[in-house]
Amino acid sequence: MNQAKNADEYIAMQRSALAGNAECGTSHYNLAVALMGKKEYEEAEHEFLEALDCSPTLAEAYVHLGGLRLKQNDLEGCLAYNQQSVKVRPGFSEGWGNIGFVLLQLGKVDEAITALEKATKFNFRFVQALTTLANAYLIKGRISESIETNLKVLELEGNFGVAHNNLTVAYLENNEPELAAGHCKKAVAAGYKVAPELLNELEAYL
């Protein structure tokens, strides 16, 4: 099989494949992903929809369509597409993670936690979902669960500044300033921009 040398050649190859078989969902999907890479979002959306017409259980296409909705600040549209992704594939961790993220943006924290717990159940190494879940726990005042979840993140990515920053906040909430200061230092060392008010609050421990 010929290998494409660049994105334009790859797109041309997918269009050629579709000219021979317009009902190939995989070719529509591959073309859509390539078009997204070139920021041709309107045509990419059309191709994702074509892919779903041919292959209605292609969960990844729903997730990409949700991402395109999110680029337009359409949270409800993003949510709807990701909900469709887990309808056709109930164990799809990426879909559940996106659902949780959007629900959190919409202020539906309890529903977000439910979705994010499913995302991390189906993929316990899903750092983004774990981090978002830890934030959701913190919002609900479930401090110990937030700490535990952020520590899981650091087991996977030990130098992840966001997790260190989140632990700084959580340990402060838990009245453990020494532990908070330790993670604050690590967040700064990882290049994370810690809020000035946090630095001021921990000044005596840094």
C-alpha cells in the first residue's frame, strides 16, 4: 500500500478511496480527521456525519463532532454528541470523560462526577478525566477524595503541575499547610503558574 508523504496527499488518497466506495465509513472518518488537522472544520464535520451514516456505531466520530461543537462554544451540542458516543459504546472512556468535563462547565457537578467516575473506571490511566474528577470532588467539598484522586494522577505523571497545584489547594482546605507547600513548590518547578494568593497564604512554609 502506498504511504502518503504529507497531509494533502493523504487527503487525496482518502478522496480517491471514496470515489471507489462512497459507503466506506472508515474512509470518511480518516478524511475527516485529516481535514481537522488542516483546520478545515466545516468539511471535516460533513465527513464525520457521512462516516456515521455509513457506520452508526463509530463512537470516535461522535467525540470529534463534539469537539467541533466545543470549538464553537456550543456546550449542549458537545454534550449531545458525546452522550451519543457512549450510547453506541457504553465503555468508551473518552466519551464519558468529555461528558463529565462539559457537565462541570454547565455547573452540574454531581452529574459530572458520575460521568467522570465511569471514565476512570473504564480507563484508570485517563489522566485528564482523573484531574477533572479531582476538581469536581474539590468543588463538592469531598477533600479526601480529591486528594486521593490527584495522588493517582501523580502516580501516572509525577511532574504534572496541575495535579500538584490541585493538591496545594486541597491540602490547604484540609488544614495541612506543610503538605500544601510541598506540592506548591513542585507545581512551580513543573512550570505551573500558581495563583499569587496561594503563594501569599503559604509564604511562611515555602
